Amino acid sequence: MRSFFLSLLGILLFLQNNAQQNAEQWRGPHTLAQLHAAPVALIPFPQQVEWHKEPWTSKGSVVIAYAATDTVKNAVRVLEATLSAAGIKTVQRVLKAGDPTPVGAIRLQTDKHLATKAEGYALRASAAGVVITGKDAAGLFYGVGTLKQLLLQQNNIWTIPGCTILDWPAFGLRGLMHDTGRNFQEISALKHQIDILSTYKYNTFHWHLTDNPAWRPQSRIFPQLNEAANRRPTRDPELSYSFDDIRELIAYARERYITVIPELDMPGHSAYFEPTFGFKMGSEQGMAVLEKLLDEFCDEIPAADCPVIHLGSDEVHIPDPEAFMRRMSARVIAHGRKVMIWNPGLKAPPGSIEQLWWDVGLGEYRASDGNPMVDSYAGYLNSRNALNLVQRYFFQQPCGRKEGDSMALGGILCCWPDVRVDDKEKILLHNPVWPGAITYSEAVWCGRPTFVKTYLDVLPDRKTIAWQHFNEFEQRLANHRDRFFKKEPFPFVAFSDLTWQLYGPYIRTNDQPDSATFAPEKAGSNPGKAITVPGGIVMVKSLIEQYALADSALETIYVTTEVFSNTAREIHAWIGFETAARSDRMSAGIPAAGQWDANGGTILVNNKAVPAPQWLQPGANRSLMHSWGKPAEEVPYTDEEFYWSRPPAALQLKKGWNKIMMRVPRSYKRQNWMCVFVPVKLNGDGRWVEDRSLGYRK
């Protein structure tokens, strides 16, 4: 009992202290007034914008005017495609020096003297026309991306709100990483993703080409690396990327101002190597092979197209790490490239770019002395759960500072689906790639003036400026989901409007089952004092970790909220308990038939248990240890294992206020202890979105 009161007191003090301190600390890059004044949802939101009364309106064919220079050609191509997709006919007009801009035209131009950082742009829209000026070709391209978001249809007429925008990136490197070493993705799929990334002003694609299952790039000098017999048989062993494929993707990305950073992971994450060659990668023989492979890759892929090569280097122990890193780095540098490595990992040689990936506290961001860093700390796309990751990326402060410089380059969002994926399209659904990437684009483009680590997993109190900013961003993100991602997997619904009352934790004895009930669930019992937790997600583990409690303790918490309905009716909701990381098979698995949660959790509406889903594989996939390198890693995840990819649950509400209660036990040490409840409804496009017809107790 004493442990219970200490637990409750610890959570209560933690939340109260942070609410008081952090409410004063956190601020966004824009004021709420600036954000609410926008007549259209923009992501990332421009650094500076003023709105005017007179909009631009399309009248007949739209003239795209520009001077005939190489700096405008890609922007012209994308603008024409954008207008064509909207059904707007276009006419291109090449302007000579001194030519006036036709009335109503959209003019594209570059000006190296524009008062922004590199990649910046200015956009001015009025009844007279639209002018987009880029600091450089990339900036002009990004300005066209903003125009796409500004373009609105009203009464069958396309308009752009009158505005003056001056915009630039806070960080010079803004990237996404895909692991195709473990799960191969076709070049066509990667191109499609690069198209979307470029729209949100990403400029880097980190391409993880090799991992334990396979060396994916072509090799002519060691063709055995591309033989299926030397690869993991369950991981597309016959599929490789030819050098033509790699050059093709790099060229495609370059036209969209995205630099490809290929990663040839060494000396770890290379289980394929020793069976192929008969010796280890870290041996003298192994280093000689790698040097030849680096030579071959660099000879095939010019330095101008690929200025940085990532050597991996993490999660491995070898006899002479310094010699290994010195030799491999020297080989890359000899080909006119920069070296990039993971940190933590083998010690980086001077001048290397270090990609920080370990969870650290504010002020602990650091690379080796004199080495620039890239931040991948915010949380991998394959970790946690779809909604919590949006929260994390919104509140993340890349590189632990407001804006980048020559030492703090920017951030890369990583997607590591280590577990085998059968249907590669599921990578974008089971890992919330698009909601996460779009949210992170705002953090890394706009910058974050402040950082409060608590907010990564525990939403700020709804009275704070921080909560209001997140709530406002949710509306913009939902708008983009509905406007631009109708045919794409986009597992996101706004969740900040809900508020829970949390009771517990209640300590279970060894003879009590995981499903044991406590005071909140028992009529006439006093559940004790509750604490308020904002948001439809409760990351219980993040709350519990704020105070000391033995790992052997078995606990149960309860959360309750109230939902208002104008009529008695059926609603639907995303409901979830433990969610496994897609990089691992560790979880209690799919619940048994008739159960909501394999750890003993359940949900009640007005004190009545809600029927659990009809599981297709009840009781399957239980694995309470990490699955890396084990048979469980080869069992693909299915839609029913994630609350955002399985069909929402149906709930019966009465007219008026309805009490929602969730029992959430912790049954083993490494459990991802959490719960989710967010009402949803089908929209006209057949997508589950927010159910705004309901009211929530604040």
C-alpha cells in the first residue's frame, strides 16, 4: 500500500511541477494569432507571412512566366503539373530582360540577393498575379510547393489568398531514412515517396542499402553478394539494386532538390558477409573486400551525385575498431566524399558527420569534438504508436537548438521495420510515415525555440500555450490528410481534445491475475485521488518512469473520461493497449478470443464491458523478449495488431454524457504500457477521421 501512495504522489508531483515550469518555458516559432489568421492550412508554416484582402483568381488559361534559365526548369515542371492536376490550363511564356509580367500570371524567378538563407523564397499573391522568387533553384521549387497548398477551389473557381511570404529553413539538412536492406522496396515506390517528401521541403533521402539480410547494391567484382543463396531466404533474396537503378533514383531525387545519402552499413548489421566470404567483415581480409566494394560503388556513382556516404558503424564490437574506421573512412574520402556514421557507434574519424540516434536529455546532444551532427533522436517511425509519434515530432527540437549551423546540420527521421514485411505498402501504414514525416517537416523547417522533453510523451495541460499550439497543428495535419493524401495511408486522427482522469497505480500481488479488478471498477468503492492526463493517448510507462519503482512490480492503472452524444447511437473508436514496435516482435501478442488486451486490459462504457474484436489469430505472436535474429522476426505484422490499421470498434452510447473507463495492467517488465481511445467516423472518401459530433469532458 505504501508503494501505491508513493507511486501516486510521484506522478502527481511530476505532472504538477512540469505543468507549472514547462508552461512558462515552451513557445513555438509562431504566435497562435499568426497561425489562426491563416485562411489555409500550411505545413511547414512559413517563417513570415502577411495576409491581404485581394486574392489571385484563375481566369481562363494561366500564364506561367519565367526567364529561360536552368534555375527555374524544375519549378516550372512542378507548377505546371500542380495546375494541370487542378484542371487549370496553362501557357508558358519565356520572358526576356525588361519584359513585363502579364496580368494574372504566375511568375517564377531566382534572385541570389533575396534576404533569406539558402533554399529560401518569397511569394507574393494578389489580384494582379503571383510572383515566386527563390534565393536559389531549391528555394524556387519550395515556393511552388507552398503555392500548391495555397491553391483553393471556391465555387468552381481556383484562388490563392492574397499574401506576402518570406520563408527559409531553420536547418539545412531535412531528411527521411528507409531501410531497404532488410525489406526491399521498388525504385518506383521510392520515387513516389521522394515526390511527397519534396513537397514538404525535405532535401535528403537517407538510403539504408545493406543490413543483415542482404547487400542490396549490385557488385560486379563480388557477384556472390547478389546471389540469393547468400541472403536471408525470407527477405526477397533475389532482389538487388543495379547501379543503373541507384543512378536513376539519385537523378530523380536531384530534380526535386533531394540529396541521396547511401548507407553501406559496416562492420555490424552484416550477417550475410561471413557466410558469403568465409571471414568476418572486421578482419584484415574483410577490410580488403570492403575497400574494393567502396571503390566500385564510388566509381559507379559520381561524387557530384553522391557527396556523402554513410558507413553505419553502430551496434558492433570488433578487435580493432580504430583501424577499421580509419581505413574505411580514408577510402571514402579518397573518392572525394564526406563520411557519415552513427553515434553511438565506432569512434568517428575527425571530419565525419555523426548521426545521433540514442535517446538523450537536453544538453546531451553532442558529437565528437569538431564533428558536425545530424539529429535522429525524436523517435523512430517504427517505434511507439501512430498518434504518439505525431506528438513527439511536433515537440522535438532538432539538434537541441533553435536553428542549425555548420555543426548542427539538421535531422533525419528514420523508418526501421526490422520485422519481415510481406506487402511493402504496409510499411507506410504500420509505420505512420506520412503523418510523422509531415509533422517533422515543420519542426526541422521552422525550428523550435524551446524544448520540453516531457511533452514528447505526455501532452501539456490544455490550458497551456503548448497544448493550444499542438491542438492547432492537429487541425492543419488533418486538413492535409483530407486534401492531399486521399489515396495514401495516413494513420492519424486528432486526439488532444480528450482528457483522462487517471487512478492508480494499484499494485497486484503474485496470486492476482493480470485482469484483477480494483476500486474504480467496483461499485461503491472509493478509487482515491485522480490526476488529469490530457489527450486520447496515455503513455503510462512514461509517467511511471518519473519515479522509482521496482521492475518486478505488477501494476494496474485506470483511466476514465466522458463523451457527450446528442442522441442514443452507435459510434466507432480507435481503441488500443500495448503496441509493439515494428522493428521488433516483443509484445504480449494478439489477445485471446474475447479479450481486448493480452496483458489483461479492457474497456467499459457506462460500466458495461465493450465486446472485444473478433481476432483472426487469437493468442498469436506472443514474444516477451526481443526478436532480433530469431524466428519470430520473420513473422510479418498484420493489420489487426495495430489500433490504427484494424477496423475501429463499435460502441453504444446513450443520449447525454457517457462514462468511458479503461483498465490498463502492466504484466511484464518491457511492456509498452499504454492505452488509446479516440472516437472516429467514416468521411466521404471512406477514411476514418475525427468524430466532431461528440463532446468531451474537459
